[in-house]
Amino acid sequence: MKNPDLVVLKSSPSSPGEKPCFLYLRCDPNGGEEIVSVGILSSARNMEVYLGEEYCGTSRGKNVCSDPENSENEKIILYKKYLKLEPSTHACKIKVKTTSSFCPKIHTKNTEVSSKDTT
């Protein structure tokens, strides 16, 4: 049996002017690890984190730099966001919104995975 992807990025159809993208993070539930915090760097200012369909929290990003790869066409500002998950989890969904027609560039940073103590 093939294991599901551990990280998946999907865009979602929505109303004009608001284009959410979803980043799905997953640990193997039998692997003894859990996600305890999430940090991302993206062009979206805010991220919302969900454990299943249950809202967990929002992180407002801090402006850290501009994307030099696209500086000729348009200035893209990158925001750093971090959220500690309480409780820790095997899987979470991160929602980021953008006004562009594409999902924002996302780089995972400081995504903390810890081993569960089974003793």
C-alpha cells in the first residue's frame, strides 16, 4: 500500500478577490511523531491552522524580506509566520489567502516534529 504524501499544497476555487490555498502536513500516525509547531515563509500575510476541520489559531506574519527572483516584474513581500500547536497532532491544514491568481510561494520553516514518548 502506498503511503500518502506528507506535504500537499492545493488551491481552492472561491469568490473573486480571495484565493485560499491549503497546505496539508501529515506525520505517520504509527511513526511515533507529532507536529508541535508550524512556521512558514510566504507571500501571504496570515495563516490559519486547522486540526481536522477544527480551527486551531491564526498567525499574522512579520515582513522579513522581498523576493528578489521577481523584483523585475513586481515586488513580492515575504512574511514569516509561526504557531505552536496545542495539542500536538499527526496532521494539520494550513490556510493562506492571497489576492493573486496563484498560491503564494510557501517555504516551511521551523516545522517542529517531536517523538511521542510511549513509555
